[in-house]
Amino acid sequence: MNSLETAKALDQNDSLSQFKNRFFHPDNELYFDGNSLGKMPLSAQNQLISSIQKEWGKGLIRSWNTHWLELPDRLSSKYSQLLNTYKNEISIGESTSVRLYEVIHALLESREFGPNLISDSLNFPTDLYILDGLARSFKKTQRIQVDYKNEIEADLNQLKLTIKENPGIVCLSLVSYKSAFLYPMNMLNQWAKDHQSIIVWDLSHAVGAVSIDLKATQTRVALGCTYKYMNGGPGAPAFLFIQKALHSKLNNPIQGWFGHQKPFDFNTEYKPANDINRFAAGTPAVLSMQAMEAGIDLTLEAGIKAIHSKSIQLSESFIRLFETHLIPLGFELESPTNPTHRGSHVTLSHPASWQVCQTLLAGSPTHPKMIPDFRPPNYIRFGFTPLYTSFEDIWHLVQRLKTLTTSKDYLNFDQTKPIVT
């Protein structure tokens, strides 16, 4: 993609280009942060208005029977289709952190696997916090951290050796949040199984952009958020997948109302549901679930294989332009160069990364606002969401990075950072 005309031609031939108009877009703004929070589908706005006015406003408690009780199962079925699982292997609800706590606590308590909790330096900090807390709760559990020489790619031989020597429960992010490194899911699942271990996959930075087949990859446990590439809305409920063979062996440490076999019998004795629903806890977050349904519907309509293919095209186009225009200006690539080892965001670094981000966010009389995100110490992440990111968007992004760096416009901003970056 060496010209604006080429970018426009690629957009004209893009089978997914029609989906861009099905999202809300602020004026004079290009968005490259869908890897953190996805845009709002227009149909989500309409659904929420209807839900608030008709179901909550007029229907009140009657809406539990007419609309709401079947909502989690409906969403579970759609996520099952996206991730290729058997029926009743996915539960929708709670946050990713709660889901991770639930399932790893259950795995430790089951003693089906080794006593160790393993993760690595590419994993998301929240996942590490959960593991640390559980290791303190289970006194015989050893917490093992695999630290790599860089933050771009995992050393798979080092990871495999650690699992072999310390069998247990492994927690990994399928796509790492900083560099977008994409782990070989099937190979690692098989390695873990051969060495009395299990991998709990966090799919948060992958689902909706990367084609994931949980059956084909022999995945046994996975979870993830739905507000990034799935465009489910801020704080949208997470999903939890547990292979059916494990259901009867695992007990939810949070014995909540909706995890009961018959919650509306109001029995004082807790009897867990016989399937994945035993990992439900509190009352479903109805409005959030209704908002997130639009995102899964759009993803299924577009097709995850087509989405993943475009993701690779977008990031490859960006990297080629980076090599031509941005390397001479002090930018460095902090993501894998092989597209089969990369998710749907590309990370760059620059000595003035924070100031570069602020310049993009501010826009100018001749350039729209451009929204990436910053990660310490000096990383700029650019998320490419295939349902609404165009090749022309990427062309304009690179040209803006080039001009603001050449002109040193970024020096108009200081290094002061807010709490949320």
C-alpha cells in the first residue's frame, strides 16, 4: 500500500467495508483503540433504548419471564458458534477477573492437575494479580513466573520446559496485550496435556479479531472479555468456556443464586447445576448483556475467518508503511513481524511516545483526532478492528505520524500523564 489511491482501492474491494456504517463514529476522528474498547454498534443503541423504555420501564418484573431469563443462554449459544464449542460449554456473566478466579480456584481445589500456578511476563497484570492471590490462599501451591528477555515474543522452549518441570495450571493470554504476540494454542495445549497440566487461556485481546476454534485446538478452559474487538460496550460481561468433561469435577467457589440447579425453588441447601451453569453466580447484568448482543451478531454475520484475514491485511499494510516512512524518524516495531504470530494490534515505540500520543489525540486544523493508546514505558498500541478500520484510515495515520515527528509538533506536549491512559 504505497499511496492513498491504493488504500482507497483496497477499501473498495473489501468485503467487510459495509460494516463500518453500522457503528457510531464521532466526527473528525479516527479510532485505533478497539483493542481496548470497541466502538458502539448502532443496533446496540436501539436495543438499549427499547429495553429501558419497554422491558424495564413498562414490563418491570414481568420482563424476567418474557425477555431476560433466557438472555444468558442465548448469548452463550452465539459465543459457542463463534468459538466452535459444544452446547452448554460457555457461560456468560461476571467480569474476566471473577471468571479467572472462579475457574482457577476450582482447578486447584479439584487436584486434577499439578500443584503449581504458572504464567509468564507477557500476561496481563490483572491475571497475575489473581494468580498471586490464589497462591496465597492455597498454601501448598507454588507460583511460578516465566520471564523472557524481551516483551515482543514468548520463548516457547523456555515456557515448555517450565511446564514439564513444574506440572500444574498455566494461565496465558492468547494474544499478549503489549506486543500482540499470538501463542500457538494447539501445540501448547497438547504439551500441557502430555505433562499433567492444563492451560487456562485468556482470549480478551484475541476474540473477535483472531479465528479461534476451541475444539480443534483441544482447549479445555478459556475465558475473555467482550468489550474489545467484540464491541460489547464498557464493562460488558465476560464469557467462560469449560470443556464438558470437566464440569462435574469442578466446583464454583462462589456459590451464587444462579449457579443453583433450581434457583427459583429458593431451597436453603446449595445444589450446583449439572452443567456450565454451575459457574454462574449473581443476577445477570441484563442491560449490559443486551448491549453486547449487537457485537456478537455483527461478528457472526461478517464471519471470523474473513475478519481475521482482513486483520492481517491491515496490520501488514501498516507495517510496510512503517518500514518506509517511520523507521527513519526513530520509531521501532515492538510486535512480531510474522503475521501468524500476531493479533490485531501493532505496537510501536519512540523516545517521545507519550507526547506523540497526545499530538495524535489533539488533532489539528488539517488532521482529524486519532486515538491510539499508550502503555509504559514507551509503547504506542494501534488496534485495527476489521469491522470498522479501513485501509485509508491506516494511510492517514502513518502520514500524520510522519508529519508530527518531522515537524516536532509533539514538543508542544509535556510528559504529564492522567490515571487512565
